[in-house]
Amino acid sequence: MSERPRCRLCKSASTQRIVIDDKVAAKTYIRCDDCGFIGVSPRCFPSKNEEKARYLLHSNNEESRGYREYLERFIDQALSPYLEPGSSVLDFGSGPTEQPLLRYLMEARGNSCSIYDPFFAPGRAWRGR
Ligand SMILES: [Zn+2]
């Protein structure tokens, strides 16, 4: 019998494995009995090459109408209510472009936006901000 994985959020050892087979692929999730966090088992994470290849399929520039609508809703509902005017934000996982759409939209609203992406924008200039 394998050891129970620890919760990635609270480090509790009181977790349960849940396997969901959606006919495309079976994935194992870990549910924490203490904090309620549910996350994909690290065993099911894609490799770094698979992850980068998937991100390269993204189209996250200003011509991407559906993505733009999604981001505008996200900004309006999840960011703007909590930001002071002129705040600086970090787009963590900014994707395969030098001008990510989130940065463009945030700057258009008077905010500054730093970007970071382990594959495409690995610089750390945002750390001092
Ligand atoms: Zn937990």
C-alpha cells in the first residue's frame, strides 16, 4: 500500500486519492480532509516539454477576441475591486508572447503589469517591485 500524499496547501497527511476517468484520460486527484483543497496528483503533471508545447498553442494577444472577453471579465470581477488606482500587478505565467494581453489590458486601465513565465519570460525584474 502506498503512502498517502501530503496536501500541497496545508501539508496535512490526511488526504484521499480520487481517480476520475473521463474517457480521454484517467487522472488522480488528491483531496485534503483537513483544508478541503483538491488538486491533481503530481504524478499526473505533464512533463516540462509537454507543458511548454501546450502553452505554445495559446493565442493570448489583442486579436484573440474570446480570450480578451474572458480576461476583461476576470479583471472586472477579480482584480479591479481589490486594486488601488495605479497599482502594479504581476502576470504570473504570462505565456508565449512579449506583450501578453493581460498586461495590455491592465496598462490600458492605468495599472502597471510585470510579467513572469518560467518558459517564456523567466526574468526576475518584478522582484524588486
Ligand atoms: Zn490541506
